Amino acid sequence: MDVPQPQPLPDPARIAKLALDAAVLVHQSGGDTARTTATLDRTARALGARRVDAIVSSLSLGVTVSVDGRQETALRRAPHMGVNFRVLSGVNRAVNALEAGRVGANGFATLLDDLESYPHYYPAWLVAVFVGFACGAFAALFHGDLMAVAITSIGAALGMRVRQLLAMRHFKPFVFAPAAAFVATLVVGLLQGLTGTPQAALAASVLFLIPGVPLINGAADLLSGSYLNALVRLTMGAVFVVGLALGMSVALRIVV
Amino acid sequence: MSTWLISLWAAPAALGFALLFNAPPRALWAAAVLAVIGRLLRDVLMHTGIDITLGTLLAALAIGGLAELWARRVRLAAPVFAISAAIPMVPGVSMYEAVHALMKLSGLAAGQSAEPYLVDAGTGIVRAAMILLALTIGIAMPSLLMRKR
């Protein structure tokens, strides 16, 4: 443990870099605008900035940090990535530790590096299986019978796998959402003779594509006054929903 | 299955999405429990005569508030619990009915009446949008009210 020594003159360039490192992780892994802004602000102040001006737009972040008359402005591109609650919580803890003085600037940088290097707890196939079963559970919530749960789980797991494979190849949501919805609906539609409640099974089969995080963060941004970012998130959500409806309606024409 | 037992299916539904969002393993059970609490609360509210939109809003507010409190206790970010637990209240059936009706509408032959499909599509879209709105605002509100600074 190194004793936290207050440096006489913290370097504004380093403060801006670390604050952006933390905020980019939050922004990309599913934080809303208020959380990203707070991360920039709290990190920079904890590292010794007197004044912090942060800007959070949907695809890039910027910050101007002032320390005793010296100032530094930095911008960073931050395209959207998958939701990752491990990273979100990790940055939260790292910033708390920094504010409480439990880690210094170097320790903070190491914590962030660690978060970047081990981001996933669960293998992709396991996620596909559990997401499939989650959609099966939805079929039950929609008053489907046990066979509806079973076929929805199979269809949604296959659809989820398609989504993962396409997203891995960097296809945009408007490509992978229809493709995944098509596969899930087709599989459930072909097996619908096995269940007495095909409606519940079909309705539940595509719910793995519901853009829960963009919609909820969009609402949070609307409520906190970040109207432009809210519109971007809600538009992202709408693209998912339209893509989902497109893939689903093509498959329904084949099987219903 | 009875209405109350069906709510237990909210747990696996939330669990799948928690895995998708890479929630830490120690957070999984709390997300599943919160999801069941939210679903049951909505069922109880609807049982007393409250409509599904208001019921969703109140249940979502409860989930958001509990998630914020629990997140502070276990030092994780609140969305880990709140968003995973909100997912089982997504109005999937209304959304499906809307898509289905729109599809029928576009495939009508000349001279057929569009009215039943228009009504179905309109009802489905409005209902789904209202429930989603209630859900997202309800989940987002508590963390904004309770956040430090």
C-alpha cells in the first residue's frame, strides 16, 4: 500500500485522461448520461481538479479540467458497445475508492485496466441458453402452457445465438435484429402444433431483442434533462423494435 | 397455474437478461427476487382494480427504489438490479398483437374491411407504448431522485 501523498501540482492532462477512461467505460457499458457526467466530474475532482466542464454526447465524450490556472481539454470517441453491468459496477467502486482516498491515481488506472481486460463472466453459449429460457419464462408469464415454455426456449436460444454471431461480426442492430427475430419466430412457428397456446409462445419468442437498456436510459435522460441524448437512445430502441417487427412479420407469413 | 404462481416465472426471465447484461454472479439472485416482487406487486395492484399502466408505473417505482437501496448496500451499480428486474413486465403480448394486426392490415384484399385490424393494431400499439413508458419512467425515476448530488 502506498501512502496517498497529495501531489503539490496534479497534472491536468493526466486527470483528463483518467476521467475520460472511467467515463468511456461507463458510457459504453450502459450508464445513462447523468451517470457518465457524474463519473467524469467525480473522478476529475477526486484527482485534484478545481473546475470540471464535461460534455457527454451519444458517441463522444469531452472534458476540460482546470488546476490552478492550468487547463487541459480532451475529447474521446465512445461508440456504443454491449451492456455490461460488471464494468458499470466496477467503475462505480473504483471512483468511490478514489474519492475515499483508498487508491491513488496509479491504483485507479490499474483498476480501470483490469475492468477492460476481463469483461465477461459467462460464456456466450451459456448466455444464449439462459436468455432462451428467459423467453420461455415470458411465455409462461403470458399464460402459455409448459410446451409453450419449451418451444419458446428453443426458438429464442437459437435466435439469440444468431444475434451473438452477427453482433460479433459487427453487424448493426438493423441487420441482426430482423435476422434473429426471423429465426426465433420461424422455429417457434414450426413447432407451434405442440402447444395449446401458440400466441403466448410466438409473442415471447422475440423478447430477447427488447432494447431494455436504451429505453430505460432514454427515459432517464429525458427526466434528467439530457434531451438530445434521450432522443438518440430512444431512436436506437425504435430501430431494434422496428427490426424485430420486420423479421417477425416475415417469419409469421411463412408459418401462420 | 394460478395467477400468483405464474409471477414466479419472472425470476428466470430476469435471470436470463441479467446474464445477457453480464451482471456479477453475486447480484443474480437479488435481480430475480426483485423481478418477482415487481410482478407480484403489479398483480396485487391490478387485483384491487388499478389498470395495468398505473400498476406497472407503481411496481416499476418500487423496483427502482429497492434496487437503489440494495445497490448501495452491496456496492454495485443500481441498474444491475433495476433493469434486469424490469424486463419481466415488458408488454410482449400487446406488441405481438400489434405486429400481427399490422401484418394482416397490409395483406388485405381490395374491398375487405380494414376496421377490425386497425382497431387491433391501434389498441396494441397504444397499450404497449403506455406500459413501456410507465415501466421506463418508473425504473429511471428513483435513481435520479435518490442519487447523491
